[in-house]
Amino acid sequence: MPIPPPGSRRLFWTLGLSLIAVEGLAFWLVCDHQVDRAQARRVQSQAEQLAFGDCLAYVDGSTIASCSRGIIAASR
């Protein structure tokens, strides 16, 4: 069995730990991005609910259908 060169074991551990660190960073970045997108969707949903409620409360003669059309048109 050949004997490995003196620095190969240290190089192996250095590369292995570096790979684990990079994968951990990539995983964190993906999760952070997904959390940001989920928060943005939640805020958008709350804003649409408030707009719908305001439309029904403050626009004379408004109906559920007319407010829904207005909100859908505004979100595009």
C-alpha cells in the first residue's frame, strides 16, 4: 500500500471543511430568500384585504364583484 504524501491528509480536511462551509452558506442564502418572498406575499395579501374592505366600506354602490375586479386590475 503506498504511503500518502505528508500534506495530503491536511489538504483533504481543509477541502472537505471548505466544501461543507460553502454548502451551508448556499443553504442559508436559499432559505433566507424564500423567507423574504413569503413575507412579501403575506404583506401583499394583507394589503389586498385592506383594499377590499376599504372598497366595500367607502365606495358608494360597490359590490363584492366590482371591488374584486378593481383589486385584480390594480395588482396586474
